[in-house]
Amino acid sequence: MNDLLTHNPIEGQTLFNHWCWGLENSKIYSVRSLRVVLDENMLDEATRATIWAIQVPIKVNVFVWRLRPNRLPTRVNLEKRGMVLQDYKCVCCNVEEETVQHLLVDCGMAKELLAVTGFWAASLNFPLIINSTEDLFSQQPHPPRSKEKEASEVIARALLWTLWRFRNGLLFEGKVKTTQQLLMEVKEVAYNWIKSRSKWYRNCLWSDWFDNPAM
Ligand SMILES: [Zn+2]
């Protein structure tokens, strides 16, 4: 964010003692205008169209936005930024170095959670095996603006968000969880997001979602 602020004209301008937003003609701040600048500066053409999902909270979209150009603060990424840590190993397995690829794709916990999530969401053609986090964003065989596409996008983000929060809980609070507990979190998180923000799932019952997100 600091990089963007220094390279782009999105600083506020004082005018009659008010802050103005330079990216909108109205001078009023909007998430959309900020999103456009972030996307244009950080993402390639193919990535831009699929990054923001309106069904998930902004903080999760920002998380995905940081994930895709490999800017999540994993231990290895912190080392690249010059931070000296005592340990660069993955918090979950304590074997491999904690890169984004390892933590969210290759680590045993990530693989297990992806497998059980894929099994639960099989009727959405959710992938059971992925080679990179990009596969979760690109392997969506559904028509645009369809119920299935929305559910797949929400579940992909809930899966990655749950893994990241699990890693932070383990690192900072020593919270250990099983794969089944994490799967339950994925279901709950995704349900709360999609029920409150998707017209398709507005009246969806938890019990139906729990059994099959394609309903
Ligand atoms: Zn690991």
C-alpha cells in the first residue's frame, strides 16, 4: 500500500480544510476507485478480472490481493523484506520453509483441508488437488453470474482465509485444530458470507449448505 501511495496520485488534497479523494471526479472516496488503482498497479491483465469477489468482505479481498503477487507476510517473505527471524520453517509442519506456496498448497494441513473441502463441494466441481493457489481462482468451469460460480469463488476464498487464520492462531496463540475443525470453519465462514451477500443463497438453510453447497 505504501508503494502505491507514493507512486500514484491518491493522496488527499486539502481544500477548505477538507480531505478530497483525487481518483473520483466527485472527490469522494470510493472502494471502486481504490480497487482499480490497486489492480492496475499490482496485477496482470488476466488476474484483474477475477480477483475481487463481491460476496466476501473487503478484508478478504485485500488478503487475496496480497496473496496473488506473493506479498503475504509468511516467514520467508518477511526474510526477503530484510526481517531477521529465529526460524523460517512452516508454523504448521515445522519441516519446510514457510513460503506462500508451501503454507497454502504443499503443506500437509493445506492438502488435507483442500481434499475434504473438495469432497464436500464436489458437485461444484471444486478441485481436489491444486498445484498453486491460482488453480483455485482459474478452475471455475461455471457460467458467469451463476449460483455455482459464486459458491465456488466464495469457498475458494474461505478455504485460503481459514488456512491463513489457522496459521496465525497457531503461531501467536498456540491454537491447534484438526482438519475437520478447519473444514467446519470453511463451511461456516463461506455460509455467512454467501448468505448475506448473494441473491442465490439469501434463503439458504445452514443444514442444506452443510450437506451440499450446490444445494
Ligand atoms: Zn508446512
